[in-house]
Amino acid sequence: MNISIGGYSFNNLYLEGKMDVFGYLETVKYRYRMDVVDLWNGFFIDRSATPIMTLADESYIRKIREALDEKEMKVVNFAIDGAHIWDPDPDMRQKLYENAQLHLRAAEILGAQTVRLDTGGNYKEAEPLNDEQFECIVTRYREYAQRAADYGYKIGPENHMGASLLPKEMKRLAEAIDHPAYGILLHMNRWRADQEEGDSIVAPWTIHTHFDAGTASAPDAVEQIQMLEAAGYDGYWGIEYNAPGNQYLEMELLIGKVKKLLSDVQAAK
């Protein structure tokens, strides 16, 4: 089954000093017996530099790639924090852009198949984009999508912050960008408007997905998977859940739930 585990799922272990990026690779490969990873840059950035979050130097990224190759693992998604597009301060936007360039280089070294790079905005507020924001975000994603196409991956935002939490805004962006290497990381059922239909609105552009503990237990979870498959989605079903405790066990239980959902979908065909 095409299942992956988001790196953020082990953020609490990272904060406790009990896991680094290499431990994450070992955990996914040997504890959960998966050959793919859903990398998150939080394991190898300077978090004290918020919001820029400086990336580790290229030699460290190459060590991660070596560890991936040694384990015969591939990166199905690389989630990037601290390199989003919009900020009201032009100087900060430029710094974020420069940081994005470093992260895209890292994605290319790592061989990522999809990359999540956010629109920008507030994590708690979801407001429609004004004309300046919209033009800026569309222009940057077109640039990033062309670079992604040149290197063989796809890129786009997650419904994660600001206007990206509004499915109709995500649709408006996708239609304006109109590039085959642009897509959306859909964190299922995480919307601030149009909750019931949000996933279906962005389904045509979905390039990666995330379940959490709530969505994996939702009564309509099977129907959500079926809807996405009907829209053409054939990627990985990622699991991202940073449990407050017992992360290893909680992830094992959640993987079992998602496997059962996917099995039910197959049985219904």
C-alpha cells in the first residue's frame, strides 16, 4: 500500500533530543518497514532563525541523500517550513525567496518527487488574498513550477496557513498558475471554510496527501479516498500526526487504521 509517514509526526521526539533525521529514516525503514519518506525540513534547519529557518549546509543534505540511497529509500514529499512566498515586508519576502532557492536545491539533491512550499500568511487567520498577494504568489509558483518541471518533481502549497486554508482560494491559485508541475499537498479536512466540500474542490490538483488522527477516524474517510481516486489521485497516502506521547505506538495504530481504510476501498471496487 502506498503509505508514507510525515517527518513532523516525530517532532516531539526531536524536541526531546531523542530523534534526528537519520533516526527518522531508520524508524521508517526498520520499525514500520516502508521504503519511502515524507521528509520535513524541521529536522535539519536552524529553528532559532524564525521565520527564515536556515537550512543546513549542502554537505549535510548530501549525507541525508547517502543514507537514503544506502537504505534504498525515496522521498515522496519534502515539506518546507520557513520559505513561504508572501510576507508584507518586501525585505522579508526577498529573504524567504532566497531561502526557498536553497531548499529547492536540497529537494533536488534529495530526489524529492513532490515539494510542499507554503503560500504564507497567518496560521490562525484565513483571509482571501488581495490583488498584490495573489499576483506575487502566482508569479512565484509559476517560477517554482517551471524549475520543478526541469528537475522532474512537482511543487505547491499545503492547506496550512493563511489563504491556503480556504479551498476556493486554493482553486483560484491553481487555475491562475496553470502549470503541470504545480499541485497541492492536501491535509484532508483541514479547512477554515467550505469544510464539507473543501477536499473535493482541490482534488484535481492534489499531488500528495496527509491523514491525521482525526481524518483517519472520520466516518467518511473511505468516501474521501474514493473521491480523490475518482479525481485521478494515485499518489501516497501520507500520515502526519505528532502525538503528545507514545509516538511510536500511536503511529503504529494510525498506520493500521489507514491500511484498513485503503483495504476497504479496494474491496469496494
